[in-house]
Amino acid sequence: MSPKPFSLDTVLKLRKQQEDLAQEQFIQAKHSAERAAVALETAKQNLQILVRTFEKKQKIGMLGLEVGRFEERIVYSKTELQVLSNTLEKKNEIAQKKRTVLLQKAKEHKILTTLKEQQNKTWKDYLDKKEAAMLDEIAILHHDRKIS
């Protein structure tokens, strides 16, 4: 029986597609996490600007109604900041999971590629042995003809 009973090309093609898909999903998750980080940073800067504006106006003097509005906006901004922080954390976790999946898929593809290379080498060695045996047989038959 030959050492190469089946081809790994179809399996390798599928594994490569899975690896490519995992890579695409990881990149999307990474970009999503980066966008969330930018949104969080923007919200932090807006909150700082709001607080500085509030402090400046307090020094100048403001109405009680205006103070209430600023305090409500600050509370709302802090709540939004917390939501964005949680979102960033979740998106980072998702990106990390996608990265792990990508590494696993790449590892599986690499293992199968190595297996295919070994299988091809074994098959080539097998064919070389068969060819050498056939050439030996031909040489023996040719030698026997010369003797007789």
C-alpha cells in the first residue's frame, strides 16, 4: 500500500480559509476596540473642558439654574464615560478572544502544512525506492540476457 493514500489539499484550503476569516475578525475587533478607545478619550477631554468651563464661570459668577445645568451635564458625562469605559473593556476582551482564535487557526494550518510536506517527502521517497527497484530489476534482466 502506498504511503500517500489521500491528498491534504482540500483540508489545507479549508484551514487557510478559516485562518483568513479569523484574521479578518480579529482585525475588525481590534479596529472596534481602537474606535472605542478614541471615543473614551474624546469623552474624557470633553468632560475636562466642561469642568474647566464650569470652574471659570463659577469664578465669574453664575445663576443657580446654570449651576444646576452644568452639574447635570457633568453627571451625564461621567455616566457616559463609565459606559464607554465598559464598552472599551468588552471590546478589548473580544479582540483578545479573536486573537487567540486566530493564533489557534494559524497553528492548525501550520501543522497541516508540515504534515503535507512530510507526506509529500514520504511519497517521493516511496516512488524513488520503487523506481530504483524497477531499474535494478531491468539491470538484472539485461545482465542475465548478456550472460545467456
